[in-house]
Amino acid sequence: MKAVLDKVQRYLARADLPLERLMRLFAAEHKLLSKPYADIVRAVHTTVDELPRAMVERLRLQLPHTPLPVAAAFDDLQFCIESLISFGVRTMPQSAMLDVALAAIGPSARLIVSGSWTPAIDAGADSSEMERWHRKSIGDLMLGQSIIERIAGKYGGSFECDFERQCKMIIEFPRFSK
């Protein structure tokens, strides 16, 4: 019985993440900064600190040890990071790990959230079930994708995703310069 309750709680935590992110983003929409910047490393840590411990244990973080300021408002940046991580966590199989890698690449900071799965269903499932999972999962991300693209574009960054061969989402923001 306890195992069933634990499983239900994990799924409920996954479902709450998108709503919390949207409410936080729209609450912060009124804040305007003349030259916004935020530490993307801190934004990743803040996001991870807010996740339930069971989810955090399934993340493989590869982050710089020093701050990496980017040209973006913190709330906007964290919304994007939360969206990518929570999508990956919600769609991954119970036994899989989600890689979260951040690096400075030339004039940009690149965050890659990836997993080595496509469908988060049993390997023995039929093709219609896999297609239904794929459509539902992509639709789930698409709800936030236009917001993520708008945020990245607003600061001169980019967002791309690949779900055909694996679960992989990449977002880039320009590094901050005074």
C-alpha cells in the first residue's frame, strides 16, 4: 500500500510543476529591467532546490562551479529552466536519469536537458500506444514552448528540442556583458 501511495505522490508532484511555473511567470511579468541579467547556474540550483527529493535524485547535474551571468531576467530564465527540467522529469521512465548540463559556449550559455528515452512506456507496447504517448508528451511541452521561445528570443537566445531520437531540449542565452 505504501508503495502505491508513494507512486501516486510522485505523479502528483509532476502534475503540479507546470501550474506553479506559469503562476510565477505571470506574477513577475510586470517587472522591467533596463539591462537584465541573472546567474544561470543559480537559476538551475534554485529550480532543483524546489523539486521533491525523489526527483532530484534522478537528475545528473553537470554545472560550472562559478557564476555564469546571462542577459535575461531571473524569473524568465527560471521559468525556462523549470519547464525543461519538469518536462523531462514528467516524461522519463521511473528508472531513468535526466541529464542537466550547462556550459559557456562562446558568447552564449547553453543548457541541455536530455534523457536517453523516447517513449516513457513499456518497451513491449504497441505502436499506437507509443504514438499516443509521443503526441501527448509533445503537446504537454508545446503548451509552454511558445512562452519559452518568446522568452529566449526576447533576450537574443534560442530554444530547440528533439524528441525523435531521444528527449533533448537546448536553450541558449547570450552571456551578460556590461
